[in-house]
Amino acid sequence: MKTDIFLQLLALSLGDLEKKLDDARRSLVKIRMGIAVGQQKDTSKYPKQKKYIAQILTAIQSKKLSVYPL
């Protein structure tokens, strides 16, 4: 199941991955600020979002290096 997300990311183009990365980073900031001001009760979203960003960055790097032929 965890690799399903990564495979879906690999199927996207570099432009789409860059857009997803930008959106994910913006979301991470919103989560961080929500935790800081006490609006965000579910603090487990923060590490999950960081992991998602890492997966996007890995997919981008894999595409740039042509590691995965998708």
C-alpha cells in the first residue's frame, strides 16, 4: 500500500510533481501554524505530511536521474 502512493507519484510528469511539492509544502506550513496556535488537534498530520514531501522529492530525483523508466 505504501508503494502505491510512490508509484502514483512516479506516473506524474515533473511539472505535476513540482506543483504537488509546492502544495504539500504550503500545507505543511498551515499544519505547523495550526499546531502552534492550538487550532490543530491532530498533531500526527505533521510527520505524515513531511513523509509525503519526502516521497515527492524522491520521485522528482528519480525522474531526473531516470532511475525508474515510468
